[in-house]
Amino acid sequence: MIVLMDDEAAELRRIIDEGLLYPVFQPIVDFRVRAILGYEALIRGPQDSPLQFPDALFGTAKACNLALELEHACREASLRAFAAQRLPGRLFLNVTPGCLLDPLMMNGHTRALLAELGIAPNRIVIELTENQQITDLPGIQEALQNYRGRGFQIAIDDLGEGFANLRMWSEVRPEFVKIDKHFVHGIADDRIKYHFVRAMQDLAEICNASLVAEGIERREDFCCIRDMGIACGQGYFIARPEPVPLRQLPPAALSALANQQLSLTPSGLVLGKMPTARTLLREIEPVPIDACNSLVIARFEADPKLDVLPVVDGRQPIGLINRHSMIDRFARPFQKELFGRKSCELFMEHAPLVVDQHATIQQLAMMLSLAPKHYLFDGFIVTDEGGYLGVGSSHDLMATITEMQISAARYANPLTQLPGNVPINEHIDRMLASDGEFVAAYVDIDNFKPYNDTYGYRRGDDVIQLLGRLTGEAADARCDFVGHIGGDDFFVIFQSADWEMRCWQLVRSFAEAMDGMLSAEERARGGYMAENRRGEFVFQQLPTLSIGVVKIAPGECESHREVAAAASAAKKQAKKRAKNPAADSLAGSVFVERRRPGGADAPRSMLRVLN
């Protein structure tokens, strides 16, 4: 056994000394902008060696007390390979807490290596791994603060695998948090995993951190993670780790991204066609990677309105040069003589914000709000399946968002602040144009007028606002659209598959909320005494909900008018049943129109009543 250990130690020493470690890189996709954010560096030993794979490599290093030395060698090999291939975006480097505090990490060697390789610190993400007990959290915080001050970003690996990284999250406040693959694999079919990740997402929003879902191996999980609004993902479905990794998203990932459900704004205020990055596109002729700095300066001097110049390698964008930064540097003595003939790569931003042309305005705004400040000045590069199209400016982005907000506020219902008739109609037309299947639900309060007349408009407004809130809670904010037609009428466009359950949830929630607003006497009677329209003092039933629902298949309707008419007819059928004298103490009704126009063998409509 001792002989075997000595052999492994000698082999490991040979691998480190002879530089036989080779890194592989796995792409990390940014769902928000449909582009590769960067790469995680992983390490391998020599092929066909007993130490080829990470478990054996690092297990032997730990047993032989060479763990820190191996980790430093891995870091240097990864940085050199990343620079040699001129890979775009960020580099995620795995670092153990013990290595973070090692003198070799703190003695300036890493800083000198980055300068030698021409890699800016803001492109490096230190990914803390939880494979050893953390004994000096204050020391780690101090070290991380030092790295942050130099431009590095921080990530925590495998959230959910242990409790220590939850504490690390609260103490360190990383820019990225990686979700353990256990919670990602099968999430599309597992509601428990789904809700765990939703809880992580809520924490991430509070902490201004971007989540990265690891271990995505299935298309279904990829789509689920994306539709949940998780920022980033990585896994075999996107790409396996390779020595020469993909620089563009593979067809399978692009196809899954293209099938995304119709997006909604966080507030639901969608007016007309949702603006995308292509809306902000400015076509600027890029410069090739081998262009000299003198050529770049000449381009800026020839066009005073040119604020940035994109740098490409073929069709692939790899950098962005800021006008003011470039001219300021060359204004210093001897800079033109020293650097004029050298490649423009020397002064470009190596990790610009690169977005797909289909990225929405909201996604862009979120990205810029979380990005370093200089991104606001540089703007972003717009691509089509990884190929350069042009650039967009933050100024134009802010102007577009302001215009959207003003327009949305103009059409919002003043009582609930939900979209009114105009945005409802425009969203329906947008759904029809997308040729996707959806469900239209017309929500109305029964027995509302006598309640409003008896208790006053203030209490009536409380009921309407209550229904607006409950309708928003019953809908899925990621894909369902909630609008307020006016008065006590609401309209929901469902894309969620469990729309029927959500309708019944709304009926029950409204009945329970109304019950809580009643006095003990009203609750015991199930109603109240009030005048009717003829001035007679009679018993009045409590307000309940009627929901008329119609399923709209692709090509079934041509405009929002047809959808509104069909939903209105379904709502009338629901209200007829609610007014049936034989149906006492009803909490509400849902009528689902399942017939298809012109379908002789179509199933009949369905009416259900909640008692």
C-alpha cells in the first residue's frame, strides 16, 4: 500500500513538474440574453493515466499533501489555455477556501500572470467550492474583499449540497450562486425541486446575485429553468467540457430557446410587440482582431459620433473598444509610438455584454443593472446565433424603457394598476400572431352591485382590488397575462398548462377572502338584507365569482374581438348557473367552452360549480 502511494505521489509530481495537466472548458449560457456568458475551467490529467480524471487526481493530491500545489498548477494551466484560445466572456476558476488563504495565492503571482496573459481581472470569477470545512470565515471574507477590490467576481458552488455555502452566501454576497445539480435534474417533473429552486431564486433577487443551474442534461429541464427566470445554466444538454469548447450555442440549445413561451413584462403591461435588442440595433462596421491601434484611433477621429468599436474574429464578436478610454490612453506621451502598430486587442474590453437579437428589453435592463458600471457606457453587442450584427447603447435602452412605462401607465386601470382594455386587446393579438395555443378567461363578480350600493363604493373598491390581487396570485407571472377590463370584470390570458386548476384556485380564494370581510351575522346568514332595484328590502347573496373560459387553438380566431366575444359568451353561461335558484350557497362557478367552431364531433361544453 505504501509502495502504491509512493508511485501515485511520484506520478502526480511528474504531472505537475512537466506541465501535463490540461484544462477543459464547459460553456455557461446566459438565458437572459441567449448567449454564452463564459466558461468553467475543469482539469484533467494525462490521457490513459491512472490520474486522468479529477476524483483520482485530487484524491491523490490530498493523500500526498500536494492539494495546494496541484490547485495552483491547475489555475495557471487554465488561465494560459483560456488566453491562448482567446475565449470570450468570463472564466470561472474553482478555488477551495484553503487555497484562497494560501500565501501563493496572495503574493501577487496571479496578478502578474493575468497581466502577462492580457486577461482583465473583471473577466475572472472565483468559484468557491465546498469540498473542505471552512475554519476561517473572517479570513476568507477579507481575502475575497481584496480580490473584489481588484475587479474579480465571486461565485459559490453547489448551493443546496450543504449548509456551509448558505452561510457563505449570506456572509460573502457573491455575484453568482450555482445550484447543485440534484435540484436541477428532473426539475421539470418534480414540483418539490421546482419550489426549492424558486426559493433560491427569491433569495438571489434579494441579494442581487445571478443563479447558475448546473447539471442540465435534458431539454425539459433546460426549458423549465429558462422559463422560471433563472439567469444562467450549464450542463451536457448545452455542451460537454472540451479542450476547445464551443464559442456559439449548439443547435439543440438554440432550438429550445426559440420555443420559449410568449414573454411578459414583470408588471404584465405589454403594449404591442415586445421590443428586443434588435430594436436598438446600430450597424457599425467592426474591426478585426488583428487591426492595429492606429487604425482604431483613425476610425474614432473620422467619426466624432462613434462611441464604441466592436472587435470581431471572423463573425464572432470578442471585444469592445470605448472611444474615451482609447483616446485618453493615446493622449499620454509616447503611447502612439509604443502601441500604434500593436493589435487593438491590447486595449479592448475582453468581456463585453453580448446579447442575442431576440433578448427582450427587460432582460437587457436587468443585465445592465447587475453588471459593472462601465457596461453602462460601453453598451452591448447584438448577435444572431453568435454572429455579429451591430451594437446597442444604454441610452437608447433607457429611452425605450421610459417610453414603455409611460405608455403602459396611460393604459393601466387606475384602481388596480393592471393593464386595461387597450393592452389586453394588444396582448391577445400578439398571442394570435405567435400561432400558439392559449386560454382566455373572463372573470366577473356576481351580486356585486347590491353589495356596492349597500356598503358604499369604498368597500366595493376594496373587493375589486382584492380580486385584482387574487387574480395575479392565481396566474403564473412568467407566462400568464392579467388585465382589468373595468368595474368588477377581469381578463386572464393563460399560457400555463394548469390553467383550470388556477381558475378554481381563484374561485376558492375569493370566497375565503369575502368570508373574512363579513360580520358574524352575515356569515351565519350567508348574505345580508338590502334594497333591490325596485326598492324592496330583500335578502341578497354574497358576492361570488363566475369565470367563463375558452381555449383558443392556432388559427381559430383572427382578432381580439373574436376572442373577447367567445370569452364573454362563456362568462354568461357561468353566470346563468350562478343565478340558478336551485343552487344555494354557491362559492362560484367556472364554465369551460371546449367546443371548436365547425367541429361536428367536438366535445360539449363543461360547467362545474363549487359548493
